[in-house]
Amino acid sequence: MDNLQVSDIQTALQCISSTASQDDKNKALQFLEQFQRSTAAWSVCKEILSKQDPTSSLLELNIFAAQTLRNKVTYDLSQLENNLLQFKDSLLALLLAHNQKLIITQLNVALARLAIQFLEWRNPIFEIISSLNSSPSILLSFLRILPEETLDIASTPLTEVEFNSRINELINPIAEDVLKFLISCIDLLQNTGSNSNSSSISLEQILRCLNSWSYEFPIEQLLNVVPLISLVFETISKGNDDDMEAFDAAIDCLCAILRESRDSTSEQLVCSLFQHLMLLQEKLLPNLFMNETLNDTYDDDLLEGMTRLFVEAGEAWSVFISKNSEFFKPMVLVLLMLTCKNEDLDIVSYTFPFWFNFKQNLVLPRYQESKKNYSDVFVKLINGIITHLQYPEGQFSSKEEEDKFKDFRYHMGDVLKDCTAVVGTSEALSQPLIRIKSAIENNNSWQIMEAPLFSLRTMAKEISLTENTILPEIIKIICNLPEHPKIRYASTLVFGRYTEWTAKHPELLEIQLQYIFNGFQLHEGSTDMQSIITASSHALMFFCLDCSKLLTGYIEQLTNFFFNVQNSIDIESQFELCQGLSAIVNILPETEVAVIFQGMLDDNLKQIEALVPQWKANSMLIAPKIADKIDLLYALFEELKPRYSYPQQGLEPLLPKIEFIWNVLRTLLVDAGAMTDSIIVERVSKLLRRVFERFHVFCEPILPSVAEFLIQGYSTTGFGSYLWCSGSLIVIFGDDESFPISPELKNAVWKFALSQCETFILNFNKFNKSQLNDYHEAIVDFFSLISDLIMFYPGEVLNSTELLNQILNVALECVNKLDNYDAYICILRCLDDIISWGFKTPPISTVSIEVVPDEWRKQVINEVVIAHGSQLILVLFIGLVTTFENTAHADAISCVVKCLRILTEANNNDSTICIDWIFKVVEQLGQVTINERDNLAQAVVKGLGTKDYRKVREGIRAFVEWYLRKNVNSRFE
């Protein structure tokens, strides 16, 4: 960058916006990023911005230079060392030399950030105002930006104390003077003929600046500044025809004021704002309550602005509105119209949070009277939403538009739930019922019929299970609706939502089931068949789950139905039906359950056996089909539970069936050789985990055979599924507090786990360490297994020095080199589990361990913290600034803090021992100033010394976020 020319930057900028190849564009971007971080950027940007360009041909270059200066001030002030005063003067000069809005904005951001960070600059704001006073427009821009820049400490390298002190110094002394300046700017605007400077000031600028400063005053004080508040309302009342930018700015400003009024306890203040709002509605939307859509009469931008205002007021005054229904109901009616009569659903969605919060209040006992008064509003809202739910009569213009509409329908469904909670079950159900009847009488299109059906689906969760008047009528009508695939699809899903209600009203069970069964036949072969099958299977699953006691007498009919349709429906639908059948099987009498279950198993296992010869001929093609059949066995265990808590209490009727399943699968895996087929193994492992988790110690008879198979399979193939399944054996047979596990059996499972760990370590040593991402699934399965061992065999793991060191070595080698989130988060949490045993209090709730044994703690101190701690912290910090996503930062920082805590405690609570580790981390990371390093070390040492571990975490988090913004994240915009 030493011989950099301005033309080099121009060329790179032109390349980015040209038709050059992506590779060339990436190189240009990389060059510009390197430039922005370089020391030379300071002088080059100044050179660019100092040249006059009357033709604006270099506008893009100037904007880039201004953006670069903003970033340099944010992150690289340390590069200027003793030249800050000189830079400050040149920055002020550059501001006055430009009149292009984008450039001025970027330079003003740079100036505001310089004023915040340059602590030695005394009274900076007074100097800035004095320098910019000759150009009110630029000064307005700076004053608008200043409060916004004081909201985020993360955009500075300052400590919290330094930042808060500086902000107080910058803002408080000038706040009232800013309001006076804004009033003077109004006068300048009004005297356009007498002052040439006034032409550079716009109404929008004044309003934007007021918006920024409105948060710096109590709402009562701000509303008393009559010239400014009058300006806001007057600008809005003129509408958006003459000055759209000023209208938008005034809307933003009033929204901010309304938001601030949320905390006011003054009913007089709220009433005054309310009356002003209603006057705005009367002037700008006089035909709001006419019987026509608003979009035919009013501009969309005007509707959006007014909707924002009333929603902001409604949310801010929710308690007042709930208390005083008579006074505030006109405002709620305005919101109702803005919700129901606007065809722009994007704008309509602005109102949804208001209706939710309003409902939350009205359902409280103290607002019961208001709930009655507002009930008619919510009834009208139900009907308005149902109208919005209607599919258009024609086609959507694109798939994206259709998907967006479908998403909106679900959001609107949430509003219907709110309405139901307010108006009650009967009134809510009556609205779609009336519309369905009307659609039948008028022979309306399917769109008009489907919308109220969809609304019934969304209301279901709020409908009382004791309702016995309207819902029976609805169900009977639905079962006799005109046949149409869209109607049948919607009706079937409605039935699936009301299965809990049906369980209380068994007399209506059969007609619903018959309607669903008919759906499989009526539309067979049609293009809509798949969606109807999906809906029917989904609904039947819920009928089986919620009405299982009513369906025990139908079990043979249901299983025969499944056998008949399984070959004509997709695997997802088969899976859901099996899940449902599982619920009925689970409550069958002991005398029947084995026979029924065996019949279902025979059908499935025969199909698997028939596929085996085909699999041997073409494993790639047939393996997924076998895996799907195994998945159906998994679904059949969805709701199955043992009849007793422990084997000593009685014989489990399904145990012989479990043994039967395992014998058949073992034959497939071992004798037929499928243990080397990863797809089949993954599904068998999934099934075994479910069986062991559901039937726990009842599975002991098959445990030796399963364990032998898992050892053999893992040592032969290295498939992670074998490790994943092994974890379930550890969880069940290592938990001697929940289950009656003998010491001999628990020890045998420990030895089994050790064998699996040894195999993984052998495999890991053969991995290509430069391609660790290729093995992330195996690594996840290993650390999941270790987490289970730490939970149920903590003493054995901690006292096994060799295993402990192997775990740590693998973790250190992998954790910051893996891109897969699940992989590194699993390692982080496993490390956290191990380190947590270094404290006196156990990290898990257990009857057998009240205090962590000293022997275990010494192992953590010596083998984890002292032996590997320095390297561990370095690796985690590198991960924090490279591969770890933000959501993993808390886990990584937790490991770091716990490690430093244990190190401090082992050093007689002297936290200064951590400084050396922190300095080594910073040295390895690079690109850290001495000040940044010392701030991190101070936060860590001070927090550990006072046992304020939140401060330690916050100090590390702030350092990491600052490092990422400064050195890693893109600065190019």
C-alpha cells in the first residue's frame, strides 16, 4: 500500500460495478478492504476529499473516501498517534468543503465518533458548533447524528465507565440549546427571501434532528416546546402530496414521541395526544368508515404513515385504552378500519402486535367490563380478517407472491386467536359459520368458502372443549359441503385441529372419520390427491393421539385401512398414520396388545425381508426403501410405554415383540451384511435409541447382543451412528438413581463405552487433519457420547487420566477448525461439562454427590486447567474471532471464564496469574492495541478478583465483538 495511487482505488471501484468476472470483483473488494485498514488510507482519503469536483464525476470515489474515514475513526484512531488534533481540524474543513448529502453524512458520523473517542478533546461539541455555524444544514446533519452515535458503546473501544462519562459530557450541556437552534431553523425556513443560508435547510432535516433528540428529554418537557411540536402535527396534517420526505420525517418523529409517552402516568398528556391524533384522522382519512376499501381512496404511503401512528399510540396506551373504553373506543375503531379495509397486507400486519397486546389486557379480570364494550370491535375484526384470508379469484403473479400470501395467512390466524380469547367461543365460531352458510346459499366460489374454514383451524386452540352448540352444527355442515379438492383439504385440516374437542364429544367422531376416509377415494388420481392424502394422514394422526380411548374398538379397522392405503401414499403420510396407531396400541388391554402389534410388525418386517434380495443386487437404490420401512417401526414406538415402572413389578407384554424386532434386524445387519450400509445403520440406530429410551431397563435381555453389535459395527465401519446409539445405553444403564441398575451392569456398560472411545481415537488419528470438516458428524457423535459419560460416569471419566487427555487433545485440535455449528457447539458444551467438575458444587443434580470429591477436582485442576488451560483459552479465543457463530459465543466464553476461575482459585484467589494467559492470547491474535489488551486484562482480573463473573464475561464479549468489527468483518459498503 506504500505506492498506492488514487487511480488504483478508482479502478477497483469501477470493477465492482462493472460486468467483470466475479473473481475480478472479489479481488477488487479484497484490495479495497486492505486499503481501508491501511495507515495510508488517512492521507489518501484526505487527498480525494480535498479536491473540488464541480462535475460530480468523482462522486463514487468521494463517497468511498468518506466511508473509509468514518471506519478509520471508528477502528483505527490509534494509527494517528499524536496527530489527532491535526486530523480533527482537517475533518472540520472537509465537512465545510462539501455539499453532497451522502458525503456529509459519512463525515458527520466520523466527526461524532471522533468526539466520543478523542477523550483529550475538551468541549468538542462547542468547537464543532462554532466551526459549522456558518452552514446550518451541515450542523443540522451533525446534530441529528450525534445522539444516534451515543447509543452504542460497541462502536467504540472505550470502557463502559469512559463511554458513559463521555456521553454525559457531550449531550447534557447542549440538549436544550439544540431545541432552541431547531426553533431558529424554523424561522430561517420561513424567511427564505432574507437569508441565503435558509435555502440549504429543509423541513425534513429539522424534523429528523428533532426525532434524534426527542429521546433526551422527558416527554412532558418535550411536548411543552410548542413551536416544534406544532411543526410535527402541521407537517403531517398537510399530507404527503407536497413534501413526501418531510411527511415521513414527521411521522417518524411523532411515532418516537408516542413511544416515549408509554411510560407517562399523565392521563391528561395522553388524552391531549389522542385528540390530536383523531383530528389528523378526520382531516387526512375523512372517508375511513365508508363501505369501500381504503386503497381506492387514499395513497398507500399515507395509509402506511397513519397506520404506524395509530399502532404506536395503541401499543403505548394499551392500559389507558383498556381502562377507559368509552373514551378510547374511537381510536380502536380507527385501528379496526386500518386493519380490515386496507388491501396491502404488509401494512395491515403493522397492527397485529397491537391486537395481541390489547387482548392480553382485556382477558384480565380487572378489565372484564371493557372487554364487553370492545367485544363488537373484535367480532368485526374476525370478519375483516376472514376477508383478508380469501385466496384471490385469479392466479398469483409468481410463486414468491403465493408463498408470501400463505405466510400472511398464518400471521392473521394469530389475530383470530386473539379475537376468540376476547369474544368467547360461541361468538367467535358464529362468524365463520354465518359465512359458510352464506357461501352455500349463494353458491359462492371455493375461495369464499375456504377462508372461514381456514379461520376455524386457527381458532381451535382458543375454543372451549365444553362448547356443544355451534361446533356440532359446523362439523355436520362441513361433512356435507360441496365437493371440491381445496374445500376437502381445508375441511380435513379443520377436523384435525378439533380432535381434543371430539374426544369430549364422541357422538361426532364417526362422521368425521368417514369424511376423512372418503377423501382417500373421492380424489384418487387427481392432481390434488397428494395434498388431500397429506391432510388426511395428518388429521388421522391427531384423532388417534387425542381420541385413542374412543378408537380402541376401531383398531383392526384402522390397521386394515393403513395396510390398504400404504402403497398409494407417501412415506411422510405413512409415518404419521403409524404415529397415530401407536397411541391406540399403547392403551390396548394386555390381552390384545401383543396380537395387534404383532400383526403390524409382520406386515412391515415382511416388506423389509422382501427388499433384502433387491438390496443385495442394488444397495444404492433399495437402501432408502428399507430405511423408510425401519422408520415406520420407529413411528410405531412413538407413544408406546412400558406397563410397569420396573421389571420386578410385572412382565412387559411387548418385550417379546422388541426381541423379535431386534432378531429380524440383526439378521439383516449381521447375516445379510447391512451393517456396512450407512443409510440402514442410521435408521436402525435411531430405532434402537427410541426403544431403549421408551422401555429402558426392560430392554436388558437384548442389551448384550446390541452392545456386541455396536462394538463390532463401529470397529468395522467407523460410522458415527454406532456411537450415537451407544449413548442411549449409557444414559439408561448408567442412571442407577432412576432405574434399578446393578453395579456389575453399570460397570459393564462403562467398559463398553471405553471400547467405543478407544475405537474413535484410533479412527481420529487416521483422519486427514486438514480436512476435519469431512468428519464433523463422527466428531459430534463422539462428543455426544462423552457428554453422556460425564453425566452418568463423572468419577470414572475424571479419574481416567488417559481418556481425559485424549478427549482434551481431540477437542483442542477440532473445536476452532470445524465449520459445522452442531459440531463445535457440542465440543464446547462437553468441555464446559468437564471443567464444571473443578468446582466444589456438582454441576448436576444428584443424590449421591453433594460435594465434588477433592480427587476429581484435582484432576480437573491439574489435567485440564494447568496442563491444557492456556492452549484451551487460546483456541477458544481464535474460534470466537473466526469460526464460531454469535450464538455459540456464550458457550465458548463460559468455558474461558470457568477455566480462569479455577486457575485463580488454585492460585490462592490471586487473579493476576491470568494476565500472562490473556497477553499470550492477544499476542497470537495480533492487531490489538496496548489499550485494548489492557482493557481486556483489567476486566478479567478485576472481575475474577471481586468474583463478579458477569463482568468477566462482558469484558471478553466486548473485546471479541470489537476485534471482529475492527479486524475481521467487512468495512466495505
